[in-house]
Amino acid sequence: MSEATARAHPNIAFIKYWGNSNQDLRLPANSSLSMNLAGLQSETKVRFDSELSEDQFILNDQNQSGEALKRLVTFLDIVRAKASLDDRATVASHNNFPAGAGIASSASAFAALALAGSKAAGLDLDEKALSLLARRGSGSASRSIPPGFVEFHAAEKDEDSFSISIAPPDHWALIDCIAVVSEEHKKTGSTGGHLLADTSPFQITRVAGADERLKQCKQALLERDFEAFAEVVELDSNLMHAVMMSSQPPLLYWQPSTLDIVQHIRQWRSEGLAACSTIDAGPNVHVICIEEDSTEVATRLEEIPGVINVLTAKPGGPAELIN
Ligand code: DP6
């Protein structure tokens, strides 16, 4: 019997990952760029036990079955194959952010699981190997392994598609103010959405320009140029949603209040507030702003009709083992 516990943060993508070039290996169609979210985390304990006949998965104190368990078993099978191990495992995981907050938990969940699972299986993986492994569970989980601001490389080969930190958490005091407008569970999650990406006539164009946008975003980040950063972040999010909306069947994640927030942010920016918006596979809006403006931005967001609450997060550190 051997066990390990790890914790990891979710992340918000400034340049989005949408669509896979290889579904089984979760090789992304384009490279992406993100920031880990401090304060929000998944904490996961993995225990391999020769006495167990099946893997068990307890999430937030609830026993999991069906699709959630299947996805976990598929991932543990990859870990077992790497470690030449046959034992089944008990996995107990807790998220400290509400399930309905519209923050994807798959990134922090699979990053923490990759670290705790590989360690419990007797493997000692470095950051690159961990990020390759986490990617197999959830593409964006690859980005929750390294610290701070992170680039996830798209590549044709499994061993070339991993994430690296391009700047530490303290490089730039950005805040993600997450405006929650719905706590409902989305109908089509990211895994189903990636499968539809190629049915949109715009996916080819989005992917073709992704490297250039990533370059611009990275430069703006490294130079702390908020104006340039804001323009490319909003453009990239709009391009992904154009693909989503024009897929067959279409994926329409926005609610009326989603668009209302996006328009307010553009107005506030023109008035001098350093804030921009980006939206994932759901109706909630991630408003990225500089720390000095974040209290003002959060207060104003709370006043917009339809906003249920606003969560805030600073740039976060890497996935870590907990003793
Ligand atoms: C819209 O990593 O959640 O958040 O690999 O199927 O788990 P799976 O997908 P996931 O996709 C992320 C999609 C996104 C954009 C992003 O985070 O880059």
C-alpha cells in the first residue's frame, strides 16, 4: 500500500485551447496560454492497495460512478502502465471552489491527480513528464502543473505536447474577477465540445492564427502592456466562441448577462479601467484586471443585473505534493 496527496490550482486561458488533433492522446489543435488561479484548488489523495478489486473515486465526500469514475479509471490505467503496477486505487478529492461556480475543475483535478497518482505509484516525474501525464486526463490540466503564467505547446507527438512556465506568479499583479451569472451545470462540457470544433468552418482560421495571437499575448504579458494584452485576449475568446456558435450542433454558452458584462468591460476600459474579459465553455465571465483596479471592477460587476457573485483570484503557483 502506498499513498500520496497533492494540490493544484485551476487556470484561466488567455489564448484558448479548443479542439484536438488527436482525441485519444488529447493533443491540442493549437498552443494556448494561461494563468493559474491562486486560492482556488483541488486537493487529491491517491492510495494504491493490492486488496482492492476496483478503483474508487470520492469527490467532495460523494462516491462517484458512471462517466466520472470511467474517466478516472482510464487515467489511472495510464499511470499503472507507466509504473508497471496492477493495484487498484482509492482516490479522494476535494475542490475548495463551488461546483457551480463555472470554474472548470478538470484542470486542477487532473493536475493534482497526475502528481499524487504518479507519486503513489512509485514514479518520480519531473515537471515536463507531469504536464504530459496531466494532459491525458484533461488538456488544460497540463497548464496547471507549472507555476504562474503558462504556455501549453501543441505538437504532433505525445512527448512534445506539454506546458512550461513563461513567468512566475509575481511577474504581474493581475486579478481574475469571475462574474458568476449561472450555477447550472453546462449541457455540453469541454470534452464533447472539442469533438465538435472541426464542424465549424471557422476552426481552421482560428487555429491558423493562434500562434500569432499567442506571440502577441506573450509579449504583452512579458512587457506588462495591458492595452495590447486586453485586445488579444478578447479577440481570442471571441474567436473560440465564434467556432462554438457555428459548430454543428451549435454550442451557445452565453446568457444575456454574459454579453451585458462584456459590453460593460469594453466601456469601462475606454474610460480608463485596466480590465478585459474572457469566457470559457459556460456563461460566466472572467474579467482580468490589474490589481489596483480590481476592487472597483469587482464592485461594479456585482451591480450588474444577473451577476450572482464575484470570485477573485491572483496568479497561482504550481501543482505541489502535500505531506
Ligand atoms: C474552453 O481542458 O476542459 O476552457 O481535455 O476535454 O478536459 P478536456 O478539455 P478542457 O478544455 C478547456 C477548454 C476551455 C479553453 C481553455 O481552457 O483553454
